[in-house]
Amino acid sequence: MDGAFLFALRAALAMGLVALPLALAGRPDLAVYAALGSFTATFGRNLPYPRRARILALAAVAMTACVGCGSALAVAARPGESAAGTAAVIAATGLVAGVAKYVCDTARLGGLGAVLLLFSFAVAADDSATSGEVLPRTALAAAAAGLAWLLGVSGHLLHPDRPERLAVATALRATAALLAAPEQGDPPRGTRHRATLAVLDAYRCLGCPPPDGSRRTGPGRDAVFLRLTDLCWTLLAGPVRQGPHDLPALAARLRRQARLLTGRRRALAPALHELPFLPGVSPEVSPRDAPTRPGARQEPSRQPGAAAARRPAGSATAREGPAALRATELLTGHPGGPDRFALRAVPAVRMALGTGAAGGLAALLHLEHGYWAAVSAAAVLHSVNLRTTAQRAVQRTLGTVAGLLLALGVLAADPAPVALAAVIVALEFLLEYAVARNYALGVVFLTPMALLLSELAAPAPAGELVLDRVLGSAVGIAVGLLCALLMVHDHAALRVERALAACVAAAARADRALAGEPGPPPWIAQVQLAVAVVELREADDAAAGELWPAGIDPALLAATEQRAHLLLARLNRPGEDTAPGPAP
């Protein structure tokens, strides 16, 4: 995955630069809290640097607050000394899990952000502390979180356009996969959906909506990124597959361009000249637009508006007018509607109840480190639907077994605290590098890292530590699955109904725009329809994995999606007669 190595390296540095000096100073117990704060680095993967800075800042505050509140609760409740204190910590853990899940879903933060916030709170709340230790622990977590923020945005100094390159490269590869699909019949719906989603993500990263047919770009990196994304947007249309184009060769060129974009060279790829710019996209990149050799003199452009084109594509002047602002807000906004709270609240409530129940059961069984059960339940419930919950349970079980074997091997060597901290930093690197590729492989490294953090904070016999981890994970996984089975809600069906209605309405607006009737211009209608059809496919996929059926005819969903893509093709080529057929 593009950027995975550097992302993992930043996360490991954020942890190691604070935790290792503390271990060397003879305070490995405090190194644990620095490691918790460094989990801030796991947020903001591949986001543009301005948005990454904001997300990491919020994550740093949240992670520090979790450590501080957890430590303060441990002092106030004394969970190891009374049943009331234990109950208070369990209830607070469930509340934190639900709030973290809701916030991360609302902000569209992928990955295990909610689980890591919960883990930071639970570790701090489980540890015994005095009132004088709360502030130092919180300060160390804040310092590590601040360092994670600095490392996360430091790439702007060396490669300021790296996130944009990665987003455009992903769009190029997804479009190439669409072109390489079997030529007979329509491409698979999943392939078309992934391509549409990747191109919309690229526009979102560039901060500019798709072209309206009149956009003209001049020289500059941002203009080239935008023109490549415009090319992908045009190639998404179905009729290009029947056009006079060598699709396999075009797909190969797109992939080669993606490889050049993701390389470490700062210069843009000269292969842009080989790519056709189809109707609806800006003309081919001229030699003036291509990157020049170091020291070469570049002639000033006489093209009208060239000065504006040199500005970043996401700036306010990249596309003037309120219509462009509305389209950009549509790309970067979140699905609305009166039931949007329920759509996000139900998974959050499910996660809160499952986490609390797992922690309560662990307390009744008198398990040490009962928060492991709560975190395991939260990790299982941190999913889209029941099907993915079951998959997470299986993956977590297999990954936990492999991770425990790895932890046993480390503990058998009886490493010194400094060596133990170094192993934890290495595991953090492997976790961040692997979890985006495969969840089970990520759990293989997450399990020993959590186990060794406990050993670093409070050394214990290896056998007891591993046994507690096995029992806690088993309880958490079982409770998470049971909670997913029992707490069934029709939120998935509501989401499908809302997405279907939105897609039908967007298709009607597209019809009116093509007919020249009053309403939004065709390119605005095109953006609305593309966003609607992406949400329809994601809602249908999520509902397919639930026990509660959506109750909507699959043929109706398929017909609506097909009609939307045909209308998108017509909007891309308004002069062609590509009839979308009657409304479903």
C-alpha cells in the first residue's frame, strides 16, 4: 500500500523517541503512558496535510484526555479495592467506547481509532495511581501525542504533495482495473464502485469537484493532478469501452503513470503525453505544462487565466462561484437526513453495551487486566455489519493465538526493560504496516504489544500474564459476537431506503439537467449522482451482512444503480445519445 512504510515509521518514531529514554532512565512504568499518547500517529493516514494537521491535533487532545481521565478515575474509584469502584470503571469504559465509536464514525476516521482511544483509557484506569501521578502521566501522553503530530505533518517539508499523489495514483489504478474488466457486458458492479469511489476520493483530496466542461488548467503540479483525475472521471463513463481506444494499452499507461506518481522523485512523469484526454477533459498537457529539467528556463504562459491555474486546485479560485462551493461541500460533507443520528448511534450503543458487558463478565470471573475483555469486544464490534463482525471474531482469534506465541517467545528471553521497550516499538511499526493490509496480521502484532506494555508497567510471571490475556480475549470475543447477534436493529435497512431515495432523486435531477430544465447545472447534477450511487452501493453491501433484511427488491437496487451509471455517462458526454432507460 502506498505510503505504508513511512506511515509505520512515523508511528514507531513517535513511540520510541519518548518511551525509550524513559526506559533508559529507569522509569519503564511511565514509558507506557508515552506509548499510549503516541497512538495519535495512527490517525490521518494519507490525508492532505492541512486536514491531517487538524485530525492529528484532535486525536492528540482525545488521546491525552483518555489517559488523563483514566488516571483520574483510577485514583477516585480505586477499582481494585471495592466493587463500586470496579463498577464505575466498567461503566466509564463502556461510555468511552460508545462515544469514541460515534465520533470516529461521524468524522469518517477509518482504522482502529475508537479501539485505540478505548485502550488508552482502559490501561490508565486499570493501573493503580496516586493523585500526584495523574499529572505526570497525562503530561507524558501529551508530549508523545505532540511529537506524533509533528512527525505526522513533517512530510510537508519534503513532499508537500505526497497525499495528493497517492490519492490520484489510487484513482488511476482503480480506473485501470475498470478498463481491464471483461469487454463483453458491463464491468462488475464492485469494480465500477471502487473506481468511482477512488476518483471521488481524489477530488476530495485535491479539494476541487469534477469538471464542468469549461475548466482550463495551466502549468503546475496541482493542475496536472487535477487533469489526471479529470481523465479518470471521463473514463468512468460506460461508452468509452465501446470507443476507438485500446483499453488494455490505456490501462497499462494508467498503471505506469500511477507508479511514477508514487515514486520518490519530485518531478512529475513525462508519460502524461501518452495519455489521451477525451471529450469533457482538458486538452493534452503541452510541453509548457510538463515539468522542466533543473535549471531550465520556463517561458511565461500567455494563456488567459494561467496565473489562477498556478494556484492549488483546492483553492477558492480554482473554480469560482457558489455552485463550485456547493459541489465541493458535497464531496467533503457527510450523508445527511433525519435518521443520520440513528445510523451512527446504533453501532455506538452496541459497542458501548458489548464493551461494558465484557468488562463486567471479566470482573465477575475475577480476571486480572479485565480491560482486555472489554477491548477485545470493542475490536470485534468495530465493524460494519454482523458478517464483518463474525469475520473480525475469527481473525482476532487466530491473530491472538499467533500473537501470544510471539509474546511467549519474547518473555521467555527475560528481556531488560529497555529491550522490552525496543521490542514494543518494533511491534508498533509492524502493526501499522500490516493492519491496513490484513486485520488478522495486525492482531498478530497488536496482541504481544498490549501484553508487553502490561509487563512493562507492572512485571508479572509470563504464564499468568498470557493466561489472563487468553481468558480476557475469549470472554471479549464471545460477548462481542453475542451482542452483535442480540442487538439487531433495522438501521441498515433504513440506510438502504434513504440511499435509494437519494439516488432516485439525483437521477431525476440529472434527467432535468440533460433536458435543459431549470435546476442545478449538469456538472453539479453529475457530482450529486456520483456521490449518491456510491452511497447506495455501500449501503447495500452493509445491509447484505445483517440478519435483518432490508426488504427492498435487489432488482430495483441493481436497476437504479445501472441507470445512475448510464446517466453519469450521458452527463460526461452531453452530446451523445446514451439513453438511460425508464426510471425504475
